[in-house]
Amino acid sequence: MIVTIDGPAGVGKTTLASKTASYFHLTYLDTGAMFRSAALALGPGVHELPETVIAAALSKLDYTLQGTGPDAVLLLNGVPLSEDIRTEEAGNAASALAKSTSVRSAMVKAQRRMAQHGNLVAEGRDMGTVVFPEAECKIFLDADPAIRAQRRFLQLQAMNKPADLQRIEQQVRARDERDRNRAIAPLKPADDAVIIDTSTLDIDGVFRAIVHCVESVQS
Ligand code: DC
């Protein structure tokens, strides 16, 4: 069983994918974390270098999953990823690097290799369209950019971190633009995806829709 959850930044993929993994005891694969950690490991401006240089740098990055099920831990070169990948800057750097052809093909290979060992819920941008086109259940989450920016703003405020709503909304829109319009594996729903607009639904409402989708393919 493979469940894919794709969608733009700030739509709630991570919360919903980990909830789905726990509920159905699936291994959770956060592919955004792979792009984020690669961008941090390769350093600022790497996306501007020639593809051959990017490919050589990337060949030194080895992604593996430690364990299976909802508590599986994603490792980079044997080490769990640090919380540094969770900043807006890391997200933007990941989005810029994600346009590279060599990065995309290396990530697809690593993601499929990690899926070999069992049942999986994979979240990202191209899980249902490119990486796991044969997945049994494909979910595409979407929400108005202003609402996603507002959610992020409230999260940062709750963590007592500096937050500027206007700037966050600009970043959300810029990342959408890049992720949706890149040449390879752009963010878009697979033809057979269930599309859920989370603008007006709370997490429980969206989760019920995902459970319904998984249960309908299980029976
Ligand atoms: O889901 P996220 O915000 O952690 O992802 C960070 C960036 O990584 C996203 O803006 C684009 C890129 N990404 C991608 O191109 N393909 C994926 N499957 C996952 C993420």
C-alpha cells in the first residue's frame, strides 16, 4: 500500500501524513525534508552551478530510513536530519534546488529505494504524478495562499518567533510559482488524485477524507 500526499507549502501535508502513518501503521516519508537537507548540505547558491557539479555533490548524499512504520527516521549519511531544515530559508533553498534535473533524478531513485521495504505514506510535490504513479491512494491538498500564509504566521507567533504576515504571504506565493511552473515534475494533482481544498476544513475534516480514501482502496 502506498499513499501519496502532495500539495503546496503550508497546506498541512506534514501533519496529515504523519497522522495517516500512525493510523494505518505506514512508514512515513517526508520528501520535502530530503530537498531541504540537500539544500543545506550543498550550501547557498548551489542551484546556480552546472548540473555536473550539482550531480557530483549530490552523489555524496545517501538517504536511508531507519526502521519502518510511523516512527521510521529519515537519515542523511547515517545521521537524523536536524531541525535546521524547518526554516523558511531552507524551504526556499530547497525549492530553488528542486528545479535541477540531476537533483530530481537522484531523489526519485532514493525515494523508490526507500519504498521497497513496505507500506508507505509519502508526502511532497510529485509523489502521485512521478515517483509513485502506481500508488493505491493519491491525495492532493490545496488551500488559498493567503490562508496558508496566515496559518504559518500563527504557528510562528505561537512559537514566539518573529513573524511578518505580508512577507510570509509573498514567500508562499513565490514558492508556489516556482514549484508549480518548473519544467520537471511540477506541483500538480495526478489525474487519479482525490483533491481536497483545506481552506475551510480543519485537520480532522481533512483527515476523515484521507481515511475514507485509504479504506475504500483497502476493501
Ligand atoms: O514540503 P516542503 O515545504 O518541505 O518542501 C520544500 C521544497 O522542496 C518545496 O518547495 C519544493 C521541494 N520539493 C520538491 O520539489 N519535490 C518534493 N517531492 C518535495 C519537495
